[in-house]
Amino acid sequence: MVDSSTPLGLSGTHSQLPFDPPLAAPAPELHEVGPVIGMALDTFPEIGSDHAIDGVAMSTFNPISGQAHLMYVSENLANLVGRPPADLLGRSPELLLSPRTPMQQLSAVAAVVESGQQAIVNLWLQHAEGHEVPVRASFLLVPSLPRQAPHFLALYRCLTPPAVEAARLSDQSDILDSLARGNELDEVIRQVADRISDQIPQAECWVGLADRAGTFELALAGKQPPETVLNVCRYLTESGPISTPRCVRFDDFPSPLSDELKQSGVHAVWSYPFAGSDRALKGLLIVAQGERSEPDPDENQMLVQLSRVVAVAVDRNAAEATLAHQALHDALTQLPNRALILDRLEQAVARLGRDKSCLAALLVDLNRFKALNDSRGAEVGDQVLLEVSRRLRGSVRLGDTVGRIGGDQFLVLCVAVNGEADAVAMAERIVSGLAEPIVLPDGDQLGVTASVGVVLIDRPGLSPSTIISNAESALGKAAETGGGSFALYEEAWQQKTVIRHEVEQALHVAISEEELLLHYQPIVEIATGRMVGSEALIRWDRPGHGVLPPADFIEIAEETGLIVPVGDWVIDEVCRQLAAWPVGPIGVAPFISVNLSARQLAEESLVSTVLAAMDRHGTRAKQLAFEVTESMRVEDIQTASVSLRKLAALGCKVAIDDFGIGYATLDYLRRFSMADTIKIDRSFVNGLGASREDTAIVTASIALASSLGLSVVAEGVETEAQYDALAELRCKFAQGYVLSPPVALEEAHHLWFVSRLIHR
Ligand code: C2E
Ligand code: MG
Ligand code: MG
């Protein structure tokens, strides 16, 4: 209930207007009031400038009794209310007003006026003959008066029917303006509700919004319990025509709704349904009326218009929601798109750490989807994607999110994951869910498999892009094992990935910056102890990192293809050095052995590269040896053997490096039949004498080589005992630390002059 005692002397219930006796002080004369009005008009010039004044009243306010009394009523005001001024003087100003003047409005006015400002409101004066006179009233605190008690001035301007309409239209244009400015639906509804309670006494506005299925959701329920308003909406749409306004008295509602309405002081409900641009019912604008069963025609017209305003706002709101949905969802599957799922990922990561649970991000990639799309057409491709998204949604738990982040890639976010086992179980579920054949509408069955990269996140801090790139690494691992599998990302990879990336970048410029160099490790004839040649072993003098061994960069060079230019450089450099190699004491020319990687051997241009380098530097073929390792992909063996055969035909030596390790040893001997040398891997040489197996392998390898007419180089000879054992086994050549480690060019030249590197 509103405070009943206000400076305007307006008590809470109009039915019990206070008729207090006049104050002891005599009412001021007109000549006293005139200057006051003048001062008021000076203070608030807009009152006088815009509006003709149709009536003036002044009241005193007794702060002790809390009552107000009219002390001056202008002649024209007395005419407006159809009473002589004498009837009014000394009585409460409420006597001037229609009982349907809203209390809230008057309290608000009182508060404004008390603060020394002007308040303007539309209200109704009550004519003695019963009819109401719409007026626009300005209330203000009288600036100063000879007497001490506060005085209030009320200036009334009649609102003729066109003026009433204009006021209404101006109110409505405020709302339309708000609509045009794109204010939120809630804000527009609130303005509409304010307008209704301003214009219609004893009225409260409710708004129920209907979804496509006709289910109501509350937008505004005023002071009512939401459930009551929803029940009213449901009853109104179920019990009668839904597209036209209707008025229902409280006692026409079924019990207990009728009782609830009665208890809340609702006499009748005026319902204005509104439809959207698609003509479907969008909701109800409801006026809960305290006393009247039906609105007057003006009110009805206003309510029809206001309900249309709400309809427009609802339509616009829905259009905005659709746009927002489209911006964040994939058009085909309706799943969250990349932007949205990454946003959800970021939020989920930020929430981590509150309990012990983790988050799992599963990157799902369909295997060979592009081929399927190309061969069967985009329509079939779309059907597959739809089915996959359906299955993914079906395999996650409540609270998890599935998004489509690329053509055939989906991201599944699983919250509340209890560690690795849980994430693995989810990945297994996804993989097996997708393994089932997809049945197309024409009955055709398609087998689609997926690889899944899983990242487990247990603490906040990681950015979505890092998580995605980790998931991509895991996906790569999963894809290596073929379709229909998953891999869990391991943190240690990250460090490796960063290093690899840096190495790759730096290696790109290593050749042009002349950072690569070769060391040479002598190869010695065991029987004489003399150096007969050397193996060129690459080094990288990487700025800031010192001289790096091949183990630090060859693998990366192979994976990135950089090994081809790097290898070409080695070939050229070796040819150049051979041409400049000094003649040694025994007058023979040494050979240099070059390691070739599988990737180089797979290049058809290898032979022409070698020929061009030989030509450039005038190198003789018999001084060149090429080493191939066993670790070569079977597919590449064909090209490799063609190249090696050509090189052998030119007169170059061909050696099978690291012989004995790997599983295809004997097969390689057959395939690389052009080879003239095997280099026994140092892991076997190492165990020579000490390990029975190693000794046996070395012995057998030498015997095998000799029966095939191949030379043998024992690699990694570290002790004289090993050297002696090899001599005893009639191994022809040796290479290893006991003779010399790989050395720089000048040192290699020096060793070439020394010639005998071991004396037995
Ligand atoms: P590899 O061809 O088997 O070369 C022999 C490796 O054994 C060399 O390692 C050498 O320093 C090392 N070694 C030699 N004697 C001993 C010894 O007595 N004990 C021990 N523990 N090790 C010994 P490095 O120079 O680190 O080269 C490693 C591998 O890198 C080479 O193995 C070769 O496969 C590859 N590589 C080196 N240079 C090139 C190149 O120019 N191109 C290609 N594609 N690969 C190269
Ligand atoms: Mg080698
Ligand atoms: Mg080797």
C-alpha cells in the first residue's frame, strides 16, 4: 500500500476523503495569491509559455496532521468541477480529483514536489455531476509565502478529446521510439506497462509470451504470482477465440483461479492477443482491472495499439535471436560453430579448479570424408555429416557440448570428467558409435570411420587455440594408426613441438647462411691399419646453439622435406672436397662415403644431382660411396633401387648402412643387389667378444657378405680388442673411435697424411 499521507494531502483511499476542518489561519486573498502564481511561473516558465491555464488551486499542508486544505480555487477551476469555490475552500484537494486517479501517481508527484521540482501528470478532475474532466496538471512547491506553512500550487490545463489523443500518441511515440532504438524486449514491455498504468486507473499490465507450441512464458506479471498469470494466459487461449481481444470477469474464470484473482483485487481481465509477422499467436497483453469489466473505446483503441507495439518488439526480438543463432551455429547440423564452441571451451576452462573434475576436449575427424564427398556428391556428404552430428550428440552426456569446427571436424567438450580413464571411455564411445555403417535414404550403406584426438585439461590457463592445437597433435597420432582410433595428448609433446618448429625455421636458412659443415671419419683397412677413405657426417653450426650433431636435426629435416636441399648440399660439398683432397703418401685417392636419406632416394632427380656435382668439381665416380640405411619405406624402395643402380653403374660404391638392425636385413640384400658393401651396425660391434649373440651376428654377417662378394665395414669400433677380433674374423674395413672420431676437414687431411692410424 502506498503511503497515505502526502504533502498534496491525498490520502490512500479515495472513497474516504478526509474532510478536515479548515486551518485556523484565514485563506489568502487573490491579491496575495497572484504574486505567488507569478513567482511560480517565473520559476517554471514552461508552464505559462506552452499551456493556457484552465484552473489554479493552492493548498496548505499541515505537517503535524499530515493533511492538506484548499486555500485558493480559481473561478475557472471551480467551473471545471462544477462547484462554487466556497464549497471547496478549506477542504481536501482530493475533492477535485476523480476517485480513479492512481494513488501511485500521486505519491510520485508528492515526492517530486517536495524536492522542490515541478511535476506534470495527466489526471481526471471530478465534476459534481459525475463526469470526469481530463486535465494535465502541474504541481509545484510555492517558492515563498508570508506564512510559514508550506503551500502547494496546482495548475490545470484541460485536455480536450484531441488533446487526450495527442497525449496518448506522444506516449505511444515514446514507446515506438524506444522500439526503433532497438531497446530490449523487456524494456519495451516495461514502457507499455507504465503507459497502461498511467492511462488506466486501477490497472496492472501482464504480458505472456507464447512459443511455437503455444506454451506460455511470462514476460511481466506485475504483483501477481507468476503461476496465476500463466494460468490466466492458458485459460484465455483455451477457452475462447485467441485472435481477438476479450474481457473476462474474475468470476468467469474457473475455480481456484477465480478465487486467486478476487483475492488479488482483480475484477476483470482485458486480454489483447498479438500475432507476429507470421500471423502466429505470439502472446497476450493483459490488463488486470480493479473495478471495471470493460475498457472504454479510447482505452480499447490504445490497448490494441500497444499490443501491436509489443508484437513488433517480439518479432524483432525473435529475428535478432535467429540472427544470433545463425552467427553461432553451423547451418547444416545446427551444432555450435567454431566461434561458439571455442567460446564455450574458454568458459569451461576458466571454471576448472573449483572441484577435482577435469575437462576433456575431443577433436573428431572423419577419415577420407573428402574422397567420399567428391565421389558420392555433396548431398551424400551432407547426410553423412548430419548422421555423424546426431550420433555425436547421442554419445555425450548432459552438459557436454558438440560443435562442428570445420568441414569434417567436430569438437566434443566433456565437462565433469574424472581423469584419463573417463576421457578414454568417452573417446571409445565416440569411435565405436561412428563405426556403425551409415544407412542412406536410398538404402545404401556407408562405412565412415573417425580419428579422435583427446586432450585432458585439469586446470585453468590454457587458451582454446592451444587446446585445439594439442588436440590436433593427438589427432595426428591417432590418424597414424589408421582410421577408427583415438590418441590422448601428452604434455611432453608440446615441448617437442615447439623445439621442432624452431629447428625447422632455423634450418631453412642454414644452407644459405653457410651454417652446415661436414666432419669426416676415417675408414681403415684392417689388415694394414691404413686410412682408405672417410664417411662424411653432417654438422650444423647453429648460431646460439653450438655445433649440433645430426641426431638434433636430421629427422626434422626428413619430415619437412628439407633433407633434399640439405642432402644436395652434402653431395656438392663432398664432390668439391674430393677434388681438392691432397694426395697422400702412398699416392692413392681416397673415397668419401655420403649418407643418403630415404627421402633423397625417393627423389627421381638424385642421379642428375650427383652427376651435376661431379661435373662441377671434376670428381671421379669411384671416389664416391653412398650409404643407404635400412629404415626405408617399402614404397620408396623401387625408386631408390633404380637410382642406386644408376649410381653403381657410374662406378660409385653403394653401401648398406647400419646392417643388422631392423627386420628386413636379408630382404634388403636382395633388393639392393647393386650394393658392394655392408656396414655392420655399431651396436653389434660393441658387443663383440663380450656378447655371444653379438659376436655370432657379426661373424655371420661377415660370412654372408663374403659369400655374396660384398665388402664389410665394421662401424663403431671403440677398442683395440674389438679391432683385433674383427681382424681375426677377416673383416675388411673398420671405422670407429679407436681409429678416429669424425674430425674437421683439416684434421682429416692430416690423418690422410699419417695414413696408418693403428699399428698392430
Ligand atoms: P651413421 O651413418 O651410422 O654414422 C655413424 C655414426 O656413428 C656417426 O654419428 C659417428 O659419429 C658415430 N660413430 C662413429 N664411430 C663411433 C664409435 O666408435 N662409437 C660410437 N658410439 N659412435 C661412433 P653421427 O655423426 O652423429 O651421425 C649419426 C647419423 O646421422 C649417421 O649414422 C647417419 O645416419 C646420419 N647422418 C650423418 N650425416 C648425414 C648426412 O649428410 N645425410 C644424411 N641423410 N644422414 C646423415
Ligand atoms: Mg653412415
Ligand atoms: Mg651407420
